[in-house]
Amino acid sequence: MIKALIPKEEKYFDDFREMITHIQQMAKYTEQLFADELIDKNHYLNIKPLELRCDEISSRIVKRLNKTFITPFDREDIFLLAKRLDDISDMLLGSASRIETFNITKKIANADKLASIIHKQVQELGVAIQDLKARRINEAKAVKDLETEADQVYRNAMQELFANEKDAIELIKKKEILDLLERTSDKCQTVANVILSIFIKNA
């Protein structure tokens, strides 16, 4: 009975690794989606089931936390990391789903650059999560540097959008998608901060 209440540490780390793997796939499809000159909505169809899988893993983590009293690090941090990873998957799906909702058929200027940065960020987060399991400190500095780069790309994108897009409705559609991508980059930095906080608490 007692053993049933004591989780193997690997379970949580395996969950996080599985989540970030799905998110990396989502980021890859998102990058491809926004890189195409003519939008291929099949990329969105690939993203949707991966987001559902992330939701399932996040729910599984929460259920396990409610059933156990010994965890590899603070349960609040486990919950927070799962939630923030799920936020990234939600926002990746959100940006891709706007393509279908808004019936976007052509490439949005600078969206590809933001999506590429996000893809790189989630790759770095995958390394940080591996290091978390190995108890190797990883400040995920590259994630912050990429987030700074995304901010600059976003500012340039807004300048170009307002200077060149004459159709007000198209401007609103494109701005919302660019906003979501920029906020997704911010969420990646938030996850990096959570991981660093866990390292510091458990050093």
C-alpha cells in the first residue's frame, strides 16, 4: 500500500519529456505552416491531436499529484511546469487554428520568422528538461536570447503590417496571429524561468 503512494521519480520526468516532444512536433508543424507561400492547412490537422495529447498528459500529472505525497521536487512546481508547458501547446494550436478560422490562404510576412524562433526555443526547453532529470543546472539562456530576438521581429512585423496592409479586416487577422506567436515565444521564456527556479530550489 505504501509503495503505491510513492511514485518513481521517472514518471514525472517521463511525462515532461513526452509533453515537450509533442510540443516540439507542434512547433515544427507551425513553422512549416507559416513558411509556405500558399498555406497548407494539413499542418493544422497535424497540430490538433498533439495538443490534445498534451492536455491528457497535463491532466495525468495533476491526478498523480493528488494521489501521492512524495515527489521529486515541490508539487507546486510540478503542477506549474505542466501548466506552463500546456500553455505553449495551447498557443501553438491557437495560432494555427486562426489560419482556418480566418481563412488565411497566403503567407503572413514575418510569421515564419517568429515560428522558427519558437521551434528553436522548444528544442532548447527539451534539453533543459533532460538536464532537470539529470540534476544538471541549465539556465536555458538561449531561450531568453531567442525571446529577445522574437520581440525585435515582432516590432518589425507590426511596423511593416501597419505600413503595407490597406485592408482593415486583413490587418486585424494578421495582427492577431502575429500577437499569438509573439506571446508563445514569451511562454517559452516563462517555462525556462520555471525550470531555472526548480534548479535553484533543489541545488
